[in-house]
Amino acid sequence: MRITVLFGHLLVAMFVMTNDARPQENMDSLRYALSLHKGDTSEVRVLNELSSAYYGQSNDSSIWTAQEALVIAKRISDQSGKRRAFYMLGLNHQDLRQFEYALSYYDSSLVVNEQLYDSAWSAILLNARGKVYRSTSRYPESLASYLESLTIRRALGDSLGVSMVLNNIGSVYCLQNNYDKALRYYQQTLDIEESMGSLMEQASTLGNIGLIHMSVDNYSEALDYSLKSYRLLDSLGESCRLPYPAINIGHTYLELGRLDEALQYLKISYDWSIVCHIPEGVCQSLYSMGQIYFKQGLYDLAEQKWKEGYELAEEYDLKTSKMSLAESLFELYKSKGASDQALHYLEVTFKLNSELFNEDMTEQLTTLELNYAFEQERDSLEFQKQSELLSVNAQLDQQRLMKYVTIAGFMIALIFVFVIYRYYRLSQKAKSILEKKNKTISEALDEREVLLREIHHRVKNNLQVVSSLLNIQSKYLNDELAKKAVLEGRNRVQSMALVHEKLYQSENMSQVNVKEYLQELANALFQSYDVSEDRVRLSSQIEVVDLSIDTTIQIGLIINELVSNALKYAFPDTEQGMVSLSLRKIEAVYELEVSDNGIGIASPEDLLKSYGYRIVRSIARGLGGTITMQHDQGTVFRLTF
């Protein structure tokens, strides 16, 4: 259900864009009008209209013309032109996902609008600001802006504007999974749209209400609202919007076990998604159709639909759909006993899951950094403005002193006290700003560290899951060579997972305790191969060295291969011996040595052809190092890098 609901929310976005769309202007006539006006309010107006015409087609052109309008408007003190130019700059930067710049421009437009006392414009700007806060998951600020805009629109009697803001408030509560409140606001929106006869907007809101019922597994209500949305769009001839409710109807029928009806609507969604070139719609339709065929035991048809959707998702880089389809193909091939194909799609699933999680974390970190940078810049500008204001006041005070020199006594003392007081207040305000900024930075660093620890924790957990799955998979393999290869792969995954575990447990998130990590890795390998310490002992001489995380992981993989090789082949049967591990730094060169006093290598040429040793040589080259081998008395591998 999660994938289909996410796709269904595209319905919300689609109609919001429709509500905000403006008619396209004739650009040639605007350019001609621009040539008739130079340096006056008419030129500012035409430039703003041209920026509006470019908006949605070329953000660069729209931004350039709005900036030109702003320069002229500032020069001639055209407040209305400045307000419109700031608004257009905010819209474009919001489209480019430069959210803090968009907020800055919207705030500037609001400041100018305060001088014009235009409440309708205030409602527009507050609604725009609410969308930016919603996009950056700052939900309390988003709701505050929307509610302020709603109050103004109600006072103006703007029913269409009221319904639009109510819809936006509903979307904020929906994003927070507060479905009861979202449903109340969507129902208010629907009542207004029905009273106004706004059929297109009704279709949007009906779809949103259906999605909420689907999210709480109330499928009968979800089906009713989704069908109403579908039939309304169909009656309006909006064919390219039919895939959105159609796929939700199909999924609802699927959850209700009415497979034939589900398949009917999913085919409609698939056909119109192809015609209207909606790749996400095609992928989601194929995903749900495959689910139906799988439930019916038609595995070949399920495989065909899922593979078609997987290839399309790969072509358009639709990661969420690709992950869902890969997961379904894994389950299909696992049930058919096709272990190689099942393992391939399982690896794809875990890779995409990690990528999506990391992208989400990266976006949160980036948003935090942008917010803090913006706050610092804003605080600096505020301090500069206060300093300039103080300087101007000081000059005025000096002029008054010279003008009224005859009454210098009391007035000079009074003015002197006033100036000192202003300086004192300003210094206190600057101190307060600095303390607030330092507190914000400290909180930001703490939050970023928590997020980084969570990333390493999640990566370690994902690698542990992969390791467990490989261990389980090995138990279903009869071929000893295949089982051996899977278990070796599991050990390599565990060596990488151990690094991330050390990272989120350590105080320093940028470094790993190399000595502790390598010692634990070697002990884990002894346990993995069930080697008794009474028969084979481990000797380690590892210096405390500083290595990057990437280098530590690569050294861990090399030790995994070489120690594993020694434990498997150096001490056959019941022979006793020792495996030695050392790492040291000589001047600017690191030296890693793994050795054993076992039976040695009978055929070094065969070793050079082995997969594990090829891994070791490949990593050594990546480190810019060289690896040598001695096998006259036991075996010694030495890596210098």
C-alpha cells in the first residue's frame, strides 16, 4: 500500500499546480511594450509581466527579468513593482529548491507590502511562504503561515482562496500522518468547492480524502471517494489525469480481494499512463498488476509485468518504484527456487533501500546547513543595519550640539547620556544575538552528529541483514563450492559492518580505533571458521595509527582474505600453529604483515589465480601500495602503502 499511496499523493501536487497556474502571455507583445518604456513604472510592470510569462518555462530568464525590474523599482521607489519582483524571485527559487532564498524574497515582499496595506497580497505571500515551510518539513511554521493567510482570505470573502488554503493545511496534517485533522480540512475544502461548482478542484479533494481512508485501511470509504474523483475527471474529459485515481481504485479493489475489478482499473491506469507519458504511473500499474497475477498463481504473467516495470523504473531512475519491483521479483524467484536471480534482486533491494535512506539523511543535513548559514547571514546583516543606524543618530546628535551651543549645559549632558544609553542597548542586543547564534550552531552540530550516528547505525544494520541472508542462503545450497563462496562473501560484509559499528559507538565520528577494529575482526574470523585457540593461536602487534575510514575498510577486507586463507589451508587436520598480524608506520609508509607457520603454499601460481588473492591485489593497487609473498617457511604476505 505504501508505494501506491505515495503515487496517489501526486494527485494533490497536480491540482495545487493547477490552482496556482497563470495564463501564458504573448512574449513578443511584452518585449515590444518593453521597448516603449525606459526607467519608469511601466517598464517595471512589463518586466514583471515578462518574468511571470517566463516562469514555468525558464527559471533563469524569469529570475533575470525580475532582477531587472527590482533594480529599476528601487531606483524610482516603485513599491508595487518591488513587491511583485520579490514575489517572482521567491517563486523561481522555490522551484529550484533553494528554499531559504525563496523565504528571504517572500519576507522582503511582505515588508514592502506592509507599506501598501494590501491584505490580498499578504494572503498570497503568506500562502507561498507556507508552501516553502511545508517543503522543508517545518510544519509548525507552515501551519502558522497558512492560518494567517486563511484569516485574511475569510475577511476578504475570497471563497476560492479559502478553499485553496484549507486544502494546503490538510496536506500538512496528512504529511504528519494526522489523518483526522487532515480529513476535517479536506471536508471543509470540498464543501466550499461544491457550493462554487468548481468541478476540477472537487476531483482533487475527493482523491485526497480517498487517499486518507486508504492510509488508515478504510477501503470501502477509500473506494467510494476515489471512484467519485475518477468519474468526475472522466466527465470533464481529463484523460491524462485518470491514471492517478485509477491506480488507487485498483489498489483498493486488490486489498478487498476483488481482483478482476482491480485488474480492470489498473489496465486503464497503465494505458493512459503510456499515452500521456507518465513513467511513474506505468511502473505502479505494472507493480499492482503483478501482485494480482501472483495472488492468482500466474507466476509467468507476474514475472512479465514486474520485469517490464523494473526495466522502465531503471530507465527513468525511479528508485522507489524500482525497489518495490525488485523486492517483488526477489519473492517470486525465491518461491520458484531460482536462487541466483533471487539473490540478485535482493542485493538491488538493499542497495536502493540504503541509497534512499542516505539521500533522505543527506537532504536533512543539507537543509540544516543551509538554515544555519542563512541565520548567520541574516544576523550579520541585522547587526550591520543597527550599526549604521547608530552612526546616523550619533551624527545628528553632534549637529544638534553645534546648533544649540548657547544652551549647552543641560542639553549636552542629556544628549551625552542618550548616546551612551543607545550604545549600551546596542551592545546588549549584539551580545544577545551572538549568544543566540552560538546556541543555534551548537544545537546544529549536536543534531548533525546524531544524524551521522544514525546513518552509520543503519548502514551497519543493513549490512548485518545482508550477512544473515547470505548465511541463510548458504544452508539451502548443496554445492559445497557455492556454499563456500557465499560464506566468504558473508565474512567480507561483516568486516565492513564492523567499521560502521565502531564509528557510531566512538566519540570521534571521523576515525576508527584501527587497533581495536583489526583485533576484533581477526577474532571474529577465528570464530567463523571454528578454530580453537589451543590449536591455532593469534599473535597481533598493531600500532596505534590514524587511518581514514575508507582505508580502514580496505585494510579490513585484505586481512579478511589473508587470515581466512591461513585458517582454511595452513593447518590441515590437527596441526598446531600460529597466525601473526602486524601493522606499523615507518616514517611516512605503513606496513601490514599477515603470516603463519603452517605448511606453506604448494602452488603459488594457483594462489595468484584465486578470487580472494585478486581482491587483495586490487585493493593494494587502490591504496597505491605493493604486496609481496614468501612461502619457504610458512607463508608471509607483506603490504606497504
